[in-house]
Amino acid sequence: MNKRSREILSRILLKKEYQQETTIKELTNIYGVSSRTIRYDINQINDFLENNQISKIELGKNGVLQTKEDFFMSKEHLLEEEFYTFKLTKNEREIFISIMLVCANDFLTLSELADELMISRSTVIHDVERVKTKVKKRNLSLNSYPNRGLLLEGRERDKRLFILHLIRQEKTVFKEGPLFYHLLNIVQKNENIVVTEEMIEKVINEAEHAFGLFLTDTDFHYVKYYLILALHRMKQGCNVEHYISENIETERMALGILKQIDIFTSIVIKPGEVEFLSVFLGELRYLKKTTSNKEIVKIQVITRKFIEEISAKLKIDLNSDYIFYENLTNHLESTFSQVNADFEISSIVKEVLKSYPEVLKAAKESIGIFEQYIKRSLDNAEIAYIVVHICAAVERNRNSNDQYSVLLVCHGGIGTSQLLIERLRKYFNFHVVDVVSAHDLPGTPLDEVDLVISTIPLEEPPMNYIQVSPMLSDKDCINVGKTLSTINGHELVDEEVEAQKKLIQKIQMFINDYEDKKEMSARVTKELKRYFGLEEEVSLSMLLTEESIQIDVECETWEEAIRASARYLLEHNYIEERYVDAMIDNIKINGPYIVVAPGFALPHEAIDSGALKLGMSLTRLKKPVSFHHPLYDPIDWVCCLSTVDKEMHLKAMFHLVNLLQNDTFRFEIDHATTNWEIVEIIRKYESR
């Protein structure tokens, strides 16, 4: 079979696994050839099936391709086919030659390359010339030595970067199993194999769970292929030189991965290898990140400003969408840590951009907020993935009811999965339990899940499972509806939770009728929440107590205002003295980005700059001072924030910035005469 015939057979197999039909017309559209050519390919496939004693494909009504029950046996025979059944494209040959040269520990001759690829010497000569041009752009040189052969020369770090570049092109060499395995056999010829693909996958997956960094499926495979080839280099004694890594969380993950591999092998892991892998991990996309970043508070503040501007441009209020705020913050944390990420816009994201031109336009007009912070321009791919998050929020804005418990399996990043979630919610009442990658599904508990929805085929799908297109076509909606009609969703507990909350409110109101019972009210409320098992989040009113608020404080400059606001946190051991100095230096370096609303500043510093525990202190100045903000000066409110991770304070800060948009709230706190009055105003508005 030719390559297209193999792809057609794989496609028919895939669709048959999920009870989907394949038509001649569909295949002509996909491959851009005539129906006659497709029929010729089907004949080739049928010859292959007949040779393996499998029933042939038949042409049914309306061009539908029909198969018999034994058709699935073809999958095993397809995978068993030898490499010579492939006819490599020019690009695939160049990737083979490049990887062979990078991984070689000695000279390679033109004859050796021709023999391994089963092509002529003249073809190899032309391919090598093109490879020479490409490696030169990667700070490497491919040199020919008389009577010895070809040798790729340069620093090891540049060779590894070249490997990453080849892997991330997402060409068929790293997608078609037989192709990659043949390449691996060539590279590892005459070598005792010390690691297997399954072992590498297991090590990466364990590291994901250990360090709270969950890769998308695409990036999971990037890491797997890199490690397989990198370990081959390390076994040859070729190690990356010292490489600067400033990302603590990915460095820990890199060290964890390589330590685990060290247990199974005799390979000595050098520090440069850990640092290089750490930088690579920092450039990847994640479904979830549960660890912290020292710049996260700063990113949270500017993300908030971006959402305000986008909401105004689209004339859709996205300010109260906490999911959007949290997911976009997590995505930007990963994006801003990337250096020369070199990833392309996927076809799914391109389809999103085409469907939401007004969102793309608004994002491009507002993106300067982020570019000013990172001091570089965002490229089209980075902007595109931000647009995906906005589109998800726009869809969520239209419908937010929950009914069925759903687990989503998605090969894209957070934004892509969230967009699909909201498109699903547009038509169905879903509660999305979690979003996982396909490689992480086997270890995910499904007891409380009504339905698993996946954008990719699953090797061992659960009982209640359906595959959909990432953009959710009309046919997908019909199939989901049919599937739901056979499922009894979990009994909802929302009403029970609401009843418990109302009970707490009633008891709290009763207690508050007594004088000077504030402490009793807080304690009883806390015990009741613990009794009913209600999740306790850190609210704004929990952080801003009567003691942590000051009113009518006199200051002459913005520096004095920050020191005054931080005084309570400093005196009560929430922060160290260096945290205050760091906040002031931060503004001197980065400007007044901490001014988040008219007349309101939110000074803070990096998590590791002297914060001891989570806290807030709110100060109302007697006379406003200038923070040199072009729009929001002068400032009469300063709220100092101390945070020890990236999540505990997030909802409280989110509510605070939202409340500042409420003119009535601002009027009431501006005219409050006591600290307790301000506490009650905050509690009243936060509970709405």
C-alpha cells in the first residue's frame, strides 16, 4: 500500500471504533483527490486485507464504505508491516538523516545512510545538502571528511535544541509508530537497550502527579521522544553543558524525572541535563499547574486589567467569571515563562479564530497590557491561545447550569478544553468534574462521573463514553443527546448545600442580634460549616478584619502610603521588613501597575520575598497621594497583600477588584466612619 492508502485504512479503523461511517466523498475532500483515485486506494487496501485473510471493504449506498466484523483484525497487521512499505517523503528523509547524524557517535557515510533509508546514493547527496543548510541555522556544522564520512559538529546543547526543533515540527516521523520505531532501531543499533518507551511514559506520568504539573497530550509526547533520544546521547557520554534555568518548579520536576530514570539505568545524570530539561519543561503547555510562580501575583493583577478592557470592547461582562480569570492566569503563567517556544497554531485553534473574529480583534487591541509587563511582543500563536480562553468565557456567559457529571479528555491546553466545555454547556447541563489528558485517564477515578467525553480516540474507553469534535458539530450534539438519554445523572446536591448555607445565615443573624457577639458569631459560623462539611474558601471578609483596617491615615508620598498600609502585616508577623522594601522597589522598576482601579492600589511582592502567611491590610488615606498612574490617580485606598502561594488569596482578590467596580460599594466605604462599618459593608456586598 502507498502512504495515503495506509492513512485511509487507519482513518476507517478509527471511525469504526466509534461507530462512525466513512464515505468516498469525505475522503476526496480530506486528501484533495478525485473519487476515482480514492477507489484505487480502496482496491490497494482490499489487496492488503485479502492477503491477510480479512473481508474486503465494500461500497454501499451514498458512497458509504462498509466492512465486516473481522475488519478490526487489520489493525494488528497494519502495525506489523515492515518499514519498507513506507515511501518516505523528502521532509521525512531529512528528519531521519538529521536524527541519525545527531545521535551518531562516529562518522556516517553516504552509503550507510542510503542503505538504512533504502534510497539511492544520489538522493542521499541531495538530502544531505538540504540538511547542511538547516543545521547551519542551528549553530551546527555538517562536515565531510575524506575516507571517513560525515560528522555533525557543535555544542551538545545546540544538538539537543535541534532534536527538540525536529520533534516539535509534528511531522509523521513522530506520529506514525512504525516510522519512529525504525528510526529508533537505526539509532540504537548494536546498543543494549536500557529504557523502554513504556518506562519513560510511566516516569513522566508519575512526575506529573508528584509535582502538580500536568502536560497536554501533545507536549507529553514531546517530552517522551526527547528523553528517549537524550538518554541515547547521555549513554554515549555526550552531556549538555551548564545551562541556566530560573524556573524552580520545572527544575524540581526535571530532577525528579531524571532521578527516576537513573534508578533504572547506569547512566550518570549531569547537572546540565537537569537544567536543560527544566528549561524545556518551562516552555510547554499544561492542562493544570498546581504549584506557584514567584511572579504569579503580578500576573494576576494585570490579567484582571486585561479582562476589564476585553469586557468593555466586546460589551460582554466577563469580570465576574472567576473560572475565566483563574484559567487565563494559569495559562499566562506558563506562556510568560516560555522562551522561543516555537510552537504552531493548531488547526483547532485556527478554526476558533475564524469563528470569533471580533474576539481576535479585541484581544489584539488589548494585548499591550501583557506586552508591557513581559517587555516583548506576543506572537500570533501566543495571542491565538489567549483568544481561546476569551471565547470559552464568552460561551460560558451564555449558559452556566450544571446537571450531569462529566470528565473531559482533551489533547489541547486549558483554553481549548474550556472552550469545548462551554460549547457543550451551551446545549447541555453539565458539571465538569475534571479535564485530563488521555495518558492520565487510566489512573483517574470514575465513580462520580456520569459521562466521559473525549476529543481523541481512547484505547480502552469506559462504559459511558463518547468522542466529539473539539468544535462540537451538530452531529456531535445529536450523539451526545442520544447518549445522555441512556444515562441517569447523579442526584444533584446543590439544593441541599443552599439549604445549609441559608441555615448558617439564619443562625448568624440570630446571634448578631445580641450586642458585642462578633467573636461568637464567627466561631459558631465556623463550627457549623465544619459540621456540615462545607468547603471553606478564603474570603475577602476573612482577610480584612476590623483590626487590619485603618482609616484617615496621613501620608505625603506613595512610598509612605505603602509603608503605612503594610504596618499591620509587619507588626503581626505576616511579612518581614524586606517584603515592604521589595514592594517599593517593585513599583520603582515596573511602574504603578499595582493601581487596579480609580483611587485604589494593591501593593504586593513575589511569594518568596518575605511573606510569612496569608494576609491583607486596608488603609484609607486622609488625603489622596499620587502613584503616577496616568488614569487612576490620585490614590486614597491602599490594600497591602501578603501571599504564600498562588491560589489561597485568588478568590478574595478577585472579589475585591470586582467590588471596586461597584459605585455604591465605593460610596459606602468612602463615607464609613469606623473600621467595623467597613467590615460589614465588605461582608454585605461579598455575599451577594
